[in-house]
Amino acid sequence: MKKMYIDYTYIAYVLPAVLFAMWASSKVNSTFRKYSSQYSLRNMTGRDAARAVLDAHGLYNVRIERVAGNLTDHYDPRSNVIRLSDSVYSQTSTAAIGVAAHEAGHAIQHAQGYVPIKLRNAIIPITNLGSKLAMPLILVGLLFAGTGSAMGELAYLGVACFGLSTLFQLLTLPTEFDASRRALRAIEGCNILTDTEIAGSRKVLTAAALTYVAALAVSLTQLLRLLTIVNRRNDRD
């Protein structure tokens, strides 16, 4: 009988981060559902809230559109459009308003030249290329590691390519936290929600932020795992 292979590096490095990511995803969904039933006394929809935040910052040219799906909300800087999901666009809950204002926060970041989001956007092309090249380079490098040729160094180049995605996740953290900070400040400044209602939006945005922390943790532990595998193979050869 063939012996089963167990990847202990995955169990030691990556699995805890993956479990954390699963918990964070469950947390944001449950929190959003909870505060989707807490409705705004001012009866503003997610679309109304985003528009109020944008107008308060002079961003009258940013359009707001509906997009299909659940929590598929995003700001598209290329089209200068905020797209709000069905669960946010026309809903008057504190959860919907928090998410909508968060996306408006991203539009404000772009308009004001927020440095982390400019850096993140700048590395997107090389990050996409790096993600495609990382595993092929690592596999080829490991295959030729024992030949004594420079081909073995390709594995380290592959790890570096993978590291670009980790850098992207790292730059995403301050971008998302700042967008939420701007959203909550705008919600209060524009009198969109009462103090009690703002607490609901804050909890939704805090739960959402955990998903980005988890994404960074998964990427970082994957990077450490790949580096460990490459180092171990080179040391053996």
C-alpha cells in the first residue's frame, strides 16, 4: 500500500491562518445579517448614504450603480463608479449604510491621492504577473535544485514573485481601515445615523476589516511555507 503523504508545513504554517479566514468570513456575514434588521430612523438607503458622503466631499461626478450579488460592493476608479449590491443599494439598514459609506470612502481616497491606495494600484500589474509565474518558477527551481546549475535559484525567484501578492495584501490593510474610518466620520458628520445606529455600522465594518487581516495572514503564512520548502530542498542538495 502506498504511504500517504502529509504536508506538515501546510498544517504548521497555513492551516491556522485558513481557519482564521473562515471564521472571519463567517463573522462578517453573521454581523451583516444581524444589523441588516436595524433600520435607519432617517430612512436613508445605502445609495442615499453613499451619495450624501460623496456630495459632502464635492465628488458629484462619482456615479452610483446597483450590482448583482451579496456584499459585492466596490469602487471602480477606472469608471469612477461605486457599485452597491442588492443587499446594500436600496436597503435602509445600518449595515447597508456602513458598507455604502465605506465604498464612498474609497472614492474619497482616490480623489485626495491617498498614498497606500496609489501604491496598491501601482503594483497590481506586477502582482498579477507574479501570481502567474510564482508556482511554475518554484516547481522548476525545485526540480533542478540538485543539478548544481543556476536553475535551482528559480525557486527563490518564484517565492519573490509570490511575495508580491503578500505585499499587495499588506497595502490593502491601511487602505481598508482608512476607508472605514472615513465612512464612520462622514456618517456622523452628515447626520446619516444616530449615535446608537452608528454603533451597528461600526461593528459591520470592524468585522469586514477582519477578513483583510485574515487574507494577509494566509498570504504571509503561504510565503513562509514556500520559503521553508525551498530552503529545505536546497539544504538537502
